[in-house]
Amino acid sequence: MLAMHSSRATRASLALLAVGLTGMVATAALGASGGDRSPIEPARSPKPAAAVATQRLGHDQAAQASSPASPAPEASEPPAVRLPACRYRDQATRFGQPRYWKKTLLDTNLRLARTYQPWDLVSVSRAGLRGSGLVRQKVIADLTALASAARAAGKPLAVRSAYRSYQTQVATFASWVARSGYEQALKFSARPGHSEHQLGTTMDFTTAPGVPLSTDFGASPAGRWLAANSWRYGFIMSYPRGMRRVSCYGYEPWHFRYVGRELAALIHESGQVPRRYLWEHFESVP
């Protein structure tokens, strides 16, 4: 009995010793790991790599959605402004007063009132140009510079037509209808109220007084110089070649409108037909 008791005591002592050694090993392991986990917290089984990637993607998408500094790529591009088709209507232009002469858009849709008339009309001869006609006083300084530069380049200009009142345009359009018929007249002559000549800032240029208007002017030395340099002096060609669906009229290399040097430079740099530029930046702007 004594021997059996001693054997049991011995086994109990060995069990206690084993437990103590196990605790010491666990404590040592915990100390080696930096002590960043509680010894009573169960170890977490590692997640598969795909699950980790999915979780990170979800966090990234949530952060991107909540970030105000990450707009969609297309949000930085302004929506295109739709230019109305060239129909024959009689809608009053938005900037229909003489003080808005730079912004006024006229085409086959938009018109001026029959009473529209600038108050500061003077002869084009004040700019040192041959020919006849009236333009607004505000045009003279840059028109003088344009005429002087053309002469210096050996490409002298003359004026065939300038300001036309509403009543004058009635007679002009009627004469084209009588000569070519109504449908043909619409292609190269503006109905009363729709002509840029009524603004008092538009001129038809030729090489000499009395020379008829012709598309051949565009191929002449004077015509080519004018097309390349007019914007430097505040003038733009209203109806360029091949752009009838945009400008509403056929090619008129003689027809130039004064809009001032700053706006002319902007239109030139944009590469747009003047009608489209004026529509997008003035007429259609809320």
C-alpha cells in the first residue's frame, strides 16, 4: 500500500511539473511575440488571399465614393451646346439693342427689330478707305489700322457695302428674289431684320470701288491677306467656305463683321464659325 501510494504521488508530481513547464513555455512564447495579443484571446485563422483582396477593394471603393476630390473623368468636360438648325424663322435675337453689338447673333432664325438703328454712323472714308457706306464710329480706329496694314502689304482694300437699314434690306432682298427666285435668294441674301449689315459694324470688301462681289475675291491676294489678318484688327469672316450648315449662308469671302480685337482673337483661336461661337458664349448662356 505504501509503495502504491508512493507511485501515485510520484505520478501526480510529474503531472504538476509538466503543467508548470507548459505554462513557462507559453509565457516565453508570448513574450517573444511582443505581447500584442492577450493570452486569453483565441488565435484567428488566417483569411484566404482572395478574401483579403476583396476586403481591401471594398475599402478602397468606399473611400473613393466618399472622397470629394475624385470626380468622374467625364465630369470635367462641359456638355456640348447644341446649335439650332438653319431654319427660316423670325425669333428676336437675345441681344437686340445697339449697345450689345458684339454679342448680337443674327442668322436665318434670329432677327433684329425693324426699328434697330445705331446712333453713331459715320462714313467709311474716315478710315482712309475707298468706296462708300456708313459704319459705327467705334469701328473707325481699327478699320483705319486694317486699311493701312493692307496697303503696306501691297493689298489695298475698298468697301462695296456697309450699313443697311431694315428698309434698305427689304429692297435688297426683293431685288434678289426678282432676279433669282425666292428659294435661291434665301441662300445668299438675308431677309429683312436678319442681315448683319443692319448692325452698322459689317462691311463687304473688294479690291476697288465698283468691283462686283464674287467668291473669286477669296483667292485674290487682297482676299487671302484679309482672311489671314482681319482678326488682328477686330474683324471676322462671318460665312467661311464649306460651313453653310453652321453659318446658314454660303461662302462670302468679302463679308466681315467687326467685334473688337479681343473677341475676334477668341473666335479666331477657337477655330469656330462665328455663329457657333456667339451661340455658345452669349445667345444660349442662361
